[in-house]
Amino acid sequence: MPSIKEPVPSNSEDHEVVVAENWKMVDIQDKEVTMEGICSVAAYDQWTPLSVCGQPPKPRYKHGAAVVQEKMYVFGGNHNGRYLGDVQVLDFKSLSWSKLEAKIQPGPSESAEAVLVTPCAGHSLIPSGNKILSLAGHTREPTESLTVKEFDPQTCTWSTLRTYGRSPSSRGGQSVTRVGDTLVVFGGEGDGRSLLNDLHVLDLETMTWDEFESTGTPPSPSFRPSVSSNGLTPLSAEASSSRGAIFEIEELQDKRNNKGGDISKTLVQAVKHEKNQLEEKIEREKIQSFHLKTELADVENKNVELTNELQSVRDQLLDEAARASKLENEVSDIQQRLLKMATLEKEFELLRNIRDGRSDKSASGSNKKPGGGGFRRWYGDES
């Protein structure tokens, strides 16, 4: 970004230049200052227009903006009463706008496709390393609890983060401040346009929510005011917002170091205790799952043995059935032979009766005196 060089009047004690160096505010008076970087702001009552190229975003309000690696990412907002879900990027080096085609983190068996992320407004964008966190916000289909999403500028991918503990209720226009590895969420506008003044803390290491129990009289219920934009977010306004966030962070850090040290330790201990309990529960579930898998393996082995025995019995039954069929065939053959023998016996009996009948006739014929009449006739003739 080109340097902005402004002379500082030496005859006035009211004018001063506020320069942000390494996220710390430095007051310089009665000097000629060369300010480089987006966080360098001159405290004069005038705007400095910048020549920006590229297609600017639609005018919007209640949008979120975050700076990561010399680029400002603008997401969502409200345009003429309609929620937006686009991601616009302003490159501070080239001072050019561009639009990203965002994707949703796919499941194990799905593929990432360019989709329109759920439009929302009144959310908060917080830089987290090389990624951006998006908290809360109003949508056409509101949820019961506050959602936390993560955007990866490298892959242009959105993913919903899983949180633990008691999540705050759904809201928009809340105030979010990062203190170390902790996000402090205050107030906002809930369902039915009800204003909130509750205070919640999200531990980014454990992703665990906890309701912060503060002392004293809390601020009145409120939400972040809406600031309209013509599509180009002023750099000085972004720097002012950054200064405000820095002051809030430093103030919270001082309070935590001076007054809230014990509360913070108690909170961390409670979160760690809950985390340990969850880990122990997961370990018990793993042990129980291992035992169940072992029992299932034993049952499957027994099932295999019983299946083998059943198959062996079936094979024996098939052999016995074959033997029975063979015996039935043999019995049938014997029965046929017996029938033939019975027939032969009847024939034999008949033949024997016939033979006996002939024998009787032969015997009766042999009992008569042969030639009796002839003998008498012979004797008569002789006489």
C-alpha cells in the first residue's frame, strides 16, 4: 500500500497523530509522520479516498469483516432487507476487490462443491491464525443455540465447529472480543428482537462454552448498532474498529490480571475438569466398546463352529438318506423276488397236484385183474 505522508501542524497542541504499531497505540505530537500499513490512521476530521479496482460488493449493513494476511474478508450482511451469504475480499496490496466461491466442508463420502452459504447478518468475524471464525448472526431459519463456523481462505471452505458445554442462545448484533485463546461474547439481539446482556466465554483450545458469572451491575441489554456501507469499507473505519477491539482486549486483560485472575483460573479449572470427565467417559466407552467387540467376535466364532457342525450333520443326513434310499430299493427288489417265489410256489403246487392226480389214476388202474374176461373166454373156448 502506498505511504500516506501528512504534515503535523507545530502551532497546535490539539492535533495529534495516532499510529498503530504492532497492535499498540502510540501518540505522536508535533512531528512529521510517515504512516505505512492499514492500521496507520491520522486523527484529522477528513476522509482520504482510495482508488480501488475490481467489482465492489453490494451495499450492505450488519455484515462481518476480518483481516487475515493483508486481506480483508467481508461476509454476509443485509441488503434492502435481504440476507447475503457471499464472501468478498479486499487485497490491501493491490487495493482490489474480488469475490470468492465458497464451499461447505464435505462429509466422508461427499465431495466439496461450490454452494451459497446460508445467508446471515449481525454475525461476528474473528481472525484465528490463518482462518476466520464466524459467530452467531440472524438467518431466515434461526437455530436455538449460537453457531460457530470456520472459514479457511486457503481452500475457500466453510465448516461448522463442534462446541461443548452450554451454548448461548441464538442471537445477532452481539459484541465479541478475543482475549488470548478465549472469546468473550456479550449481549446481542435474540429471538423476538429481545435485547440481551448475558456474558459467555468460549475456550478456543477445548471449544467449550461457559456462562461468565460476573459481579456488580451489568451493562444494560444492548446490541451492536448497524452501520451502513456503500460497498467499500473505509480503511480508516476498519482501523478505528481495530483500535476499539484492541482497547477492549487490553481492558479485559487488565481486568483479568488485576481483578479476574481467580475467576479465570476457576473457569479454566472447571473447563479442564469437564474436559477430563469427558475424556474419562470416552475412555470408558472405548473400553466397553472393546469388550463388546470381543464378545461379538466370540459369538461370531461360535456361530462359525455351529454352522460347521450343522453342515456336518446335514452331510450325515444326506448320507443316511442315500443309504435309506438304497435299502428301500433293495427291499423293493426282495419284495418282487418274494412275489415271484410265491407265484413259483403256486405253480409248483399246481404241478405237484397234477402229478399226484396222475399217480392216483395209475394206482387205481393197477388194482384191476388184467384180462379176466378173456381168460374166461379163453377157457370157454377151450372147453
